Amino acid sequence: MNLDDLKSKVIINNEIDQKNFDYLTTQVDQIAIEYAISELESQNKRPYLSNIFKLLDIPPRQ
């Protein structure tokens, strides 16, 4: 899965979300993000960035 496909699966609502997504991609590899999205879907949760950060135990960028 390329970065654009991955980005289309994550809920990005505004510019801050976009910056946090860009930050996330510098902190973990795409496989970790794919895992988080899959895990959230299995828990019937939506792939908001805040949920992904929580699941991966990474603080959002400041």
C-alpha cells in the first residue's frame, strides 16, 4: 500500500490532522499505521488520527 492509499484510509479533517499525519509517518513505518487501521476496524472504531496515536502509544506532535 502506498502512502496515498494509506492516507485515504485515515480520517483527516483539517490542516492540523494533516500535519499530525505527516508527523506520524516520520515516527513509524507504514505497516504500523496499516496495523492500527486494521485493529481499529476490528474494534468497530473509526480511523481518526487520535485513535491511531493512542493505539500506537505515540503522543501527537506539539
